Amino acid sequence: MLQRRKTAEAIAAYRKVIELNPEGVEGYLALGNALMLGLPSESQLTEALGLYHQALQLEPTSALAYTGLGNVLRQQQKLEDAIAAYWQALRLDPHSDGAYQQLSSLLLLLHNTDAVIALYRHALQQRLATNAFFYTQMDRFLQQQNQLETLTSLYREGIEQYSAVPPQAGKEHFKQHFYGQLAQLFLEQKQPEKAIALY
Amino acid sequence: MQQQPDNTFIYDQLKQLLLQLHKVDEAIALYRQVMQQQPSNTAAYNDLAALLMQQNKPEEAIALYQQRLQQQPNNVSAYRNLAMLLMQQNKLEEAIALYRQVIQQQPSDLPAYGNLAALLVRQNKPQDAITLYRQGIQQDPQNPSLYDPLASLLLQQNQVNEAIALYRQAIQQKPDNSPFYKKLADLLLQL
């Protein structure tokens, strides 16, 4: 009850932000995101969609607006459109953590193997995932799909990409993740000598 | 200059020329001459202090303002500038004492509240800083400058509800300030 009242007050405050500063994109994004909290109603989804479109009119390169748009489209079950919106967000801002998370969870849900692999590769090339869990989820899925060769090459690519990152960047655990995963894969394929050679 | 010792335009031109020619010592000497002839020329004091700081001579800049305060013990601007220099030199206790004097002499000087509160935070006295920010806001509730730093300090102290209450108060005072609405809403959704 209290939470609902606070959300309502926040939504009213974001409306005021837009009223006072209609040229500022942040009010539209914030209100859109607030409307999407919890289980949004049909009318809230429609309003949020309009807000993200308005944000894009003001700032056509806003990755946040495309991510928001993707979230609405996903809720509206327009999944192909949602995927396209998330990809657009990633094209505009390869650092967009939210778009990575949303897109990966949707692709995994849809069991879209090719798209999962494409996203995995994109994330590796950008070296931007904020935690190894992002890869772990996709590892599990690709193992279930028996994509072992692809996984081997992705892990090797991961080792290569994250070896190029200076240690002070704090991404050592990603490299360890890929070494560990690759070694595990070799062990499962009864190739212990390859796993040992890795270390 | 000998004919018109009070002509500030000639002094300014000469100072600029000397600085362009990198004759810093001569420029400093000229400033000191100006200050002797025109003790009320505040700009000359500030320019000389800035020049001394540029020349990495903070002690001389500090001495300059201390001398100014001996001549003009009620010169709030000299207190404020000296406090700023002391703060830059990490002489926190002295800077704090001066800011307190600034506030005593000019209770509506909100930047002094802000600077003093920041110093108190550096001395690990966040509650004193919070009290001071609130006193500053009470002096001029419609001035938006102290709300954000106070809210940020309250959040650092995990006092989210107090920060929310503060932004509600800020909106009452400044209903046309869009960033206050945004910050209030962001905080409400954080809870």
C-alpha cells in the first residue's frame, strides 16, 4: 500500500518534470520507466510507449529510449519488435547493460539459438558485460542445445578478448570464467590433456 | 603613473603588459604599490592573491589576506577568500574558524554554509554538517543551492526518508524547479 502510494507520488513528480521541462528527454524516460514498474496495465503500457516515442523524437539516438520501447513491446507480446528495439539500443550504445540483460533473457526464453550466439559474440567483442552471470546463463542454454563446438570457439574468443584487458580494469574474473568453462568442456568431452594444457 | 597615481586604468594596462612579458615579480610589486595607494581596491587584493597562488606562493597569498583583515576586520569578502585559500592548503581548522566568522557576520551567506558543511564532512562530522545545511536553508528557503548537497549527505548517511522530506520541502519552496521533482521521484522509487 505504502509502496503503491510512493510510486504514485513518483509518477506525479515525473509528470511535473515533463511539464516544467518538455524539451528534456529524461522526464519522458523516467516516467516511462516508472509506469513499467510492477505489472503495468494496458493503459500504462500505451502511455509508456508514447513517452518513449516522444523521447526518441527529442533524442533519436537514445539507447535508453529504445530499451524502454523494447520493454513495452515485450510486455505487449510483440517479441520480434522488442528484439529489434533492444538491438537498436545496443547499436546506439554498446555499453547499454540494460539492453544486454533484457535481450539475453528474451532470446533465452524464445530458445533462439542463433540470436543467442550473435549476442554472446557481440558482448565478447565489446567486453562490457558487468558480471559473468550474463555469460553463465547463455553457456547453460548453449550446452543444453548441444552447441559444443560453438561454445569452444566462444570460450577461446572470450579468453582472447579479456586477455587484452589490462588487469587494473578488474575483469580478470571473466578470463577465469572462460578458462574454467573451456576446461570443463574438455573434461566432459573426455579430453583431460587439453584441459591440463589450458592451465 | 607618477603624474596620475590614482589612475587605475594605467595600472591595469601596465600590470597586464608585465604579465604578458612574464615579469611576474614586477607585476607583484606593482600590485603592492596599488594596494598602498588605494587600500580600498578589493580587486587588486584578489588579483594579487590569485597571482601569488599561480606562482605557488600560497603562504604569501594567505599573509596578504591576513594583512587585509587587520586593516579591515569586518571585511567579509576577505574572510571568505582567506578561508578558501586555507581550505585549499588543507588547513581545515583555520578555515572552519573563518567560515564561522563569515556566517556570524553575514548569516545570509549561503555559500559559506555550504563550504563550512563540506569541511565538517571532511572532518568526519556529518551530523554537524547536516545541522549547518539546515540552518543555511532556514536563512533562505527559496535559494535552491543547499538542498542538493544536504540531500546527498543525508543519503550517504542512509537517511533516505529525510532526503525525501527535504525534496518535498524544496518543491514547496521552489515549485518550478524541475530537477527537484526528478530527484524526489527517483528517491521514492528507490525505497
